[in-house]
Amino acid sequence: MGQHEEELLRHEHLCNLTVLNQPPPNDGRLYCDPYWDTWGCWNYTLAGTNAVIPCPSHQPGFDPSLTAYRTCSVNGTWWTHPVTNRTWSNYTTCVNHADLAKDKRVINVFIAGYTVSILFLIASLLIFTFFKQLQCDRVTIHKHLFTSYIFNGAVWILYYTTAAMDAQVQANNPVWCQAVHVITQYFVTCNFFWMFCEGLYLHTIIVVAFSTGKKLLICCYVLGWVLPIFITALYTAARALSPDEAKACWLHESTLQWIVAGPIVLTIVINFIFLCNIVRVLVTKLRSVNSPDTNGYRKAVRATLILIPLLGLQFILFPLRPEENTTWDEIYMLVSAVVTSCQGLFVAVIFCFLNGEVHTVIKRRWNQHRMMTQKALNPRGSFYTQTSMADPPPYPGRRSSQSPRASFAANDDRRVSRSIFKSKPKASKNGSSKASNGCHYSLAAGEPSIEGSRI
């Protein structure tokens, strides 16, 4: 027996005790008999009037502050619906249609935002995976973050379409629906912990000036995928053992959600501290190499804005919700839905599609493909085509020691190694803080950049 059925039986038993087993009024007037219609308990009602009761709170989708009614005919019988030929209670007034329409609008925004984000994130993952020149620790962390965005968006779409918009599923509260909720909470936690890993990695490279390696990546794997398992398991056990909290597919808010929300808020706070420290280092380096003007500060502000979606710090802008059932509350919900569901889209665009390294590698592959196509179509003229695209000889009258194709590839390889911040950190003598596998992070007066994109 499902939880909803048990709730109905409890209300039916209460109706039997308080209404159905009571004697009728003894005033000589005609009354309709008491009745239990599986949703509400109707008392003796005077003929020719309507009985009114509060909308049942145990029925998902109903607003308990509204009322339902049942008509007692003048002959002392309950009114019969002409279509079903059965007595009928009017519960249509229990649905707050304005709230329902608002909730549907917000859910549709979530679904649309997550769908678009998933498409862009999948494309970004394909780019990062296909082009081997982009492989490094930084991109590895990006790939795991993008993967967490994809899973997070997919399970939220599943949860919205199968539970949030289906009152009958909420009423039955099946085990699979609760399982979808638990999986959703797990991937939400994974997503925020991978944002924390991004902040940890950037802080380690830029501020600590530490050469990264497998240890930091292993630490990120544990934080991003393993630790959320224990947090979600604790939340699941606590909510499953609380009958009052294990209702309606666990869709409604609960104080037990702080078991998940607490660590998430902690990661956001730590990422904010990381960002402040990174910006402090950025401003310090800019002051040391630039003349005192506002140009360096504008670059620091741009760097900060670029890092905000990567570290999930936009959620700091939504700490308090306006009063419910107001225009500001609806605006808040819609803006929050757009920002939350499209965060993966913002990150994919900024750190992949606008990434200078990605542009360089794609252009290089396209030029190679064009050269091979020209060679296949015109084998005898391919040498002149390659020579014209390669670098000129280093000295007049002397041919380069490299082949035209090797010279072209070498130039592109040098362009791929762009940096985030150009500086002279303590850990290096050559003016850059470099990860063990070739990823650069530097801080230069003239052209600071993040992920190859100018700030």
C-alpha cells in the first residue's frame, strides 16, 4: 500500500469517528446524509444548500486555504452529475490556477534552459576530447565540470516532466519517483563540488604558484564524485525515516535539505574567498607592471566577471526571496530559473567557444584538412600551396630547415600555449606559473587573459 493510500485511510477513519457515525440533527428539517468521497468528509447538510469544507491538504496540487463544495438538493439527496450519473463534489475550486500557471512557466523555463545548456556542453566536451592538443589538467577539470552540468540538467528535466507536473504521481509517491529526487540531489551536489574544484585549482596555480599533478586531480575526483555520495546518502536516510517529510515524491521543501544545502553553501563561500584572493594577486601584478590608470582595474573586473559563472558565485545574488504571491516573487523565480538552468551554457560559451586556444586548434585542423584536400585534388600543385601557407625562410635567400607543413604546425603549437595570467610568480624563473603538463597561467601587464580570451 502506497503512502497516499495510507493517508486516505487515516482521513476516512477520522471521518467515520467524527461525522459518519454521528446521529442526524433532530430539528424536523430535511438533510442530506453524511458522506466520504475518498477526498473529503461531508457532514449532514440542510436540503437546498451547499456544504463547504477546506480543500484536502493530503491531495497534491490542492491549496488548503481554498474551499470545495457539495450541493444538497431540495429533496434531501446529494446533487448528481449528469455525465457520470453519480453524486459529485466540486474540487475544481481547490486549484489555484494563477499559481499553477506561474509554476508551469517557471518549469518550462528550467526545461528550456537545461536543454540548451546540455547541447552546448556536449559540443564542448566533444571539442575538448577530440583535439588532443587541448589535453591538460585544467581542461580535464573543465570536462568533469561540464559532465556534471549535463547529468544535473538531464535529471532535473526528468524530474520536472515525470513528477513536478504530474499530480497523480505525487499522490501515489512511488519509489522510483523518490529515487529520481535522490539522484537529482546527488548530481546537484556533484555540480557544486566541481565548481569548488575549479576554484581550488585556479587558486593553487595562481596564488600558491604550485605545480599541479595527479595528486590535485585525484583530490578533485574524490571531492567531485565520491563525497557527494555520502552527503546524499545521509540526506536520503534522514528523509526516508521521517514520515512527514517523505510525501509527494519529496517535491516540497524540507528542513532536511540543509544536509545537502549546507556543504553546497560552504563551497560557494570558499570559492568567493578564492576569487577575492585571485583578484588581489591580479591587481597586485597589474600595479607592478602598469602605469597607474584604470585600465588594469577594468581588466581585473573583466577577469572577475568571467570567473563568476565558473565558480557558481552568481547564486550569491539570490540569497533572499521576495514575499510570495507578488509580482517581484514571480520575477525572482523566472530570473533564478534562467540563471540556474543556463549556467552550463554560460560556462560552455566562455571557456570553450570563446576560448582562444580552441579557436587556434580548430583553425589549425581546418587548414590541415584544406591542405590535404587540395593535395588530393591537385597533387602536382600541392607543394606550392603548402609553401605559400608556411612561414617565410628565416633569412633572405636561405630556405628554412623545416618542411613547410612542419613550420606551419610549429607556429600553431606556439600559439596554442596561451596563458590565463602572464606574470613572474615565485615558483618559476621564466616568468610563468606552469602546470606539470604544459598548461599556462600568467598575469601580464599588457594583455592579461583567461583561457586565451582577452579580459
